[in-house]
Amino acid sequence: MNRNILEKITVAAAGLSVIPLVLAQAITVGEPLSATNEEGVHQVMSENVKVFGSFHFTESCTFDPQRNLILSMNAGNRGEGDIADDGFVSLINPDGSVHTSKWIGASREGLELRDPIGSAVRNGMLYTVDSGYLRSFDLATGQPVQSIEVTGSTFLNGIAVSDDGTAYISNSRAPEQIFKVKAGGEVSVFAEGGEINVPNGVAMDNDGNIVVINIGNNSVITYDPQGKVVLTEYAAEAGNDGVVVTEDGTKYVSSVRFGSVSRIRPGEDAEIIAVGIPSPASMCYDSAQKQLVIPMNPNNALAFIPL
């Protein structure tokens, strides 16, 4: 982290550890694909050209309905003990072609983003979990807004964010928990025990409840905002990573271990709608094109399923 241009702020909450928050200065974000011609004129790529790729261990994605773009989180050079500040965010068109190869991450000035995992968009903000931190960015400009250390975490994974900016984050290694992080920086344990078994994907349903899925079993657990279990459903297979809830309340769950996608319509049993997908991770829902977009981890690709 470039400590010379970061302002440290500490927020203390009664009975809680002190949680450092970091607000960053301006960074430079990437531009759409382009090149400079022989005459020295910089030109944006022609509309009749489609480029695919630009991924580096993409584990999650989220959808920006205002710009009709998919935001793909890309980890850096992952490895034991790796702390390199080299994660980035790509902007992807709804057909899977590349809009901006490196949007956040085009420069490292004022930016710390190591290995972003889960992600969410809410109220003009991009949220991602990264190496023990909850980081947020202005969705319009890509500028870093806040960085909150989630004390007590061991491996932050999935994330969902409510309208008031409260984040619900899965911790997939012991202690297996769901953390609640308020916009002001207060961290607490939202849920643990019960059906939780290596929690991974987290989503908000249409009633403001929190939906959690597990790698260790096929449970799909719905909590109310107070942390009470109000519904338990079951995906067709275990080993689950991604979960989304669509406008009609249907849940879709991706099994990173078994390569399938389950559909759970309200009040119905799960059914498999897709199979044979290698390592389908933390998928997102493209509400404009009505499609699931599924990152495939080390395969450095996105899969698309029209609904």
C-alpha cells in the first residue's frame, strides 16, 4: 500500500476491537480498448470488433445496470504468502466481449487491491472482499472510497450488501461465520453454527433477507436481518459457491465442486439447469439481458446462461 497518500482513520465501537478504515486519494482508471494509428490519432476500437479474455483468476462478478456492464474481479499472482498489490477489475460487455481490460487497476497510485474475491454493487458503489478487508469503490469513477479491516476473519469470500450499506460476508475457514459490517466500520458476527458448513456465496433476497450457501453441504439458508433463520432450502448438489436471487424470487446456485447450476423456484424443489461447467464460482445476475454470468476461477473465463 502506498502509505504516503493514504489517510488512516480509526473508528471504535463499544465492546468491539478498533477497526481501521482507510480512505484513498484519486487513482487513474482504465479506458475502453483503443490504439493509436500511424498518424498519431488515438481511436476507440471499432464496434464491429469483439475481444474476449482479460481475466486472471476471476472468482466473482457483479452487474452494473446503469452502464449495462459486468464487473469481473481478477486476483493477482496468487500463491502461498503472496501479498502483491496486483488485483484488478475488468469491465465486460453483456455478450462477453471486453469493454475495459483493466478498469480499476490500470494504475496503482492510491490503490490497494490484492486478490479480490466476492463482489456486490449497491447504490452506486462497488464492494469487494480482499485479503481480510472490505473495500468499496465509486461505481461511476472507480475511485477507492473506504477500506475496512474485518477483524477476526480468516478467509473472506462471498458478500451481499443491503440498501443501508451493511455488508454480509462469509468467512470460509475456521471459525466458519457470516460477518456483518456496517457502513461506519462496526464489525460483528451475524451468523454461525446450524446449517453453516464452509459458507461461501451470500445474496440479498427481494425482502431484504440474507441468503447463504455452503461448500460443505447443499443447504440454502435464508436469514432475516436480525440473524434468525426463516427458510432452509436445498440445492441439487453440494459444493456451492455462487448464489443469486432474481426478481421473481427464484434462487440460482452454482456448485464449484460439481460443475452444475441449480434453480430453486419459490416453494419448489431444486432442479439442475446446467452441468459440466468447470469451477463455476461466484456468479452474478445480469438483470438487463436476463442471464447468469459465471466466473470459472483458474479457467480465466466467464460462462453465460440465458434465463
